Amino acid sequence: MRERLRYWVWFSQCFPYGSDKISRFLEAGADPEKLCLEGREYRRSFGILTQKELDRLDHVSLERADLILDDCEKLGIWAVSMEDDLYPPPLRHVYGPPAVLYGKGDLSGLAETLRVTIVGTRNCTDYAKSAAGNIAFQLARAGVTVVSGCAVGIDEYAHRGTIRAGGRGIGILACGADVNYPRDTEQVRDHLLYRGGALITELPPGTHVNRNYFSTRNRLLAGIAEGVFVVQAPQRSGALITAELAVEQGKELFCLPPANIFDPAYLGVVPYLRDGAVPVYHVSDILSEYAAQWEDRINLEALNRPVRLSAGQSSTAQVADEPAYRAGQDTPPGETAPPPPAPSAGAAEPDCAQLSDALREIYALLEDAPRPMDEVIRQSGKRPQEVLSALTELELLGLARAYPGRLYGRT
């Protein structure tokens, strides 16, 4: 398998990311292995490359591909080519499809689920955070795979809502799968993987963030999903590139109506709403667009089940009214979350009698003040995956709270 994959990796390194040359070669019947081994005249015969591009390919070595695959094996990162069954079928049809995808997590069955991408600005308001988190929560409960870009802001809240629902999420990265970017969403990415999701990128391991790549990455955010939901975006926002690409690809576009028509932070979606984008006031505005096509994949009854509330929540209101994902997400990026307030005198300890032994053991290691997850793992003597699983369950039960920087404390 590796022998064949190395030629695809070589092929992926021959052109800039997002180039249409890869798809043009494949449409013309070219094979990556032959392109690599048979040399310049074989490449020239397709009439696709300029003289400069022919010169460039002469200097892309197969050893470079081998080094990339060695890094993947060391770091636990998978690599799939366009001819692999696990390669997401929708991405084969975007402009400039990636010859190879890298990542972590589970890609199996992805094409058999309804996928909705949620995007928006990093500098978002509380209203937009709540909308992103709650709509994502409801989509995930209904069986939708929620896709976003793992950035702070709207992306982060979309992922948190998905995690809180116990749903499957996909993060499309703008860096190598081993690069911790942005650091503020490291915990979110860990939880996505634990919940059976995946982190996907077309960039090899070790590739750090390049601001020029973000707009190129957006074609994957739009391409992998059946629809795109723009939550909040000013008139100059990268989220609008994803919206435009969704329209070009014939995908359904959804937009959150502006909370304030005079606030420029919301005005990026207005032209799309005027041109026919679907306004989202409730999760049903999204799901109804796919009810017929995905009838056997959407569980609408799940939306009517009561929501398990976190500590401090006092009603069984629908998630759209109660932020069910609230777990240390109100701290601005880059700042340290304050410790939770000290319990008042006589405050009752939470009832842990119904917890499993494993959950009680992890809960006992938590304190009111946030502790690093690594300390909890070390003190417990358990595998990191077991501790992360327990912490997630405690969060869902309202007994633990997550803070930026992979910190956990009692609620």
C-alpha cells in the first residue's frame, strides 16, 4: 500500500495547493506513478505543463514523499490518496482537489452522513457564539456530521456544540495534523477525535500556518459538506469566501439573520440573504432542506428529547434557548480563565452515587481551581484516552468544567 501511496504524495508536492493541474492530469488518464518514473517527455505529452512547471517537476524527488510518509508513521497520522476508498468522495469534485489528505481520527462512513459546515468570524459576539453552539448541538443530535475549521470564535463554538451532543465532528485544518494551531482549541480537537470525528488537512506533517493558505483551505470546507451555514461575518471575512465557494459548487447556503442591522460585524451575510440564502431561525430551517434526500439518516425525534442541563441551568428548555455547550468558553482567546467562584458556606456536594467507579476516581482528582489535564492523567495512572473520556462524561453531567489550555476543574 505504501509503495503506491508514495507516488501520490510525490504528485501532491509537484503543484501549489489548490492547483487544477492534478485534476487535469487525472482527467487525461495520467497515473502518478508513471508521471514520477517515466520522466519529462511523458509529462510533456499531456500538454498541461508550462516549461517552468516541467522544470519544477524535475526537482521534486520521490525521497521527499518517503520522508513525509515516515513522519506520518512516527506521528500517528494517516494519509489517503484520491484512489483510496476512505478519501471523502465530495472532495474529489472540488476545484483543485487534493491528491492526498492527511489527518487523525475516523473517516469511515463519512459520505453516508449528512454533512453541514459552520463558519464565521473569529471576533464573534455572544449572540453568534450561542447560535453556533446551539445549532451545532441540535444538528449533531439529529445525526448530522458538523464540519468547521477549528479556529477560535464561531468554529470553536460549532465544534463545542457538536461535542456536547455526543455527535461526530470534522475539523479541516490549515496546517499539518501534528501542528498545535490554534493552541486555544487544542482541547476541542482532542474531544472531536474522542467522539469519533476526524481532523483533515491537505498539508503534510510539520507544515505550519501560512496566512495565504486559509482562503485555499476554504474550498475544502465548502466542498466536503452538503450545505454551509454562515453564522456571523463582517463584509471582509474569510467565512464569506467559503460562502461564495458553496454557491459556486451548488451547495445550499444558510445564514444567521443579523442581530443588529446597523452593526457592521453582521453585514457580510446580507447580500446572500437578499439573493436567496436560507435564513436560520431554528435548526429545522437547515434540516428541512434535506428531509427528503436524507430521511433515513436524520433523526428528527432526537430534537424533542429533553436536554441534560449543566450545573446552574434551571429549566428543560430546548437547546436553542439554553447553551448546553457552556463549559469554559466565555474566556477571550489568549486570556486565562478565572477560577470558578468558591462555594458558599453550606453548599451541598454534588451527588456522585450514580457515577461509575472510573468517573468517581477522576472526579476525586479534580479541584475547584482548574488543573492541567496532564496532571490528572499522571495522577490517575490511566491512559490519556480513558481520562479524556471520563472528563467528557463529567462535563456532560455538569460535574466538571473545561478551561482554555487543557485545564479542568469542578463546576
